[in-house]
Amino acid sequence: MIDLKAPAGGKFVSGFFSQVRQELRQVTWPNRRDTLRMTTIVIAITLAIGLYLGGLDYLLTLLMGLII
């Protein structure tokens, strides 16, 4: 956990970054396969939502054209 108390002598910044490095060493980073899989899922969901919203916009535009 990062201690935000400012020590004397201006060591706050260097101590902060030292603690950040220590925390980053403890992170379990995903491997290449997991990263590619999750990226593919995010792109697929983004495209699906974009197509859905684009189609809905198109249909509502047609509907408004018929009403007006």
C-alpha cells in the first residue's frame, strides 16, 4: 500500500515511485494469448454495439421520414 505521508527532506516523490515500482512487480500480467483473446472480445462487442446503434439510428431516421 502506498503511504502518502510526506517525509522530511523531499523524499516523497522518490519514495512514491519506489513504492509504485514495488507494486507493479507484484502484478500478474496476462500472457500474449489471453491478451489477444480479450482484445478480440472487446473489438467484437464494440462492433456489435456499433452495428446495433447504427441500425437503430437508420430505422428511426426512416420512421421520422414517414411521419414528417
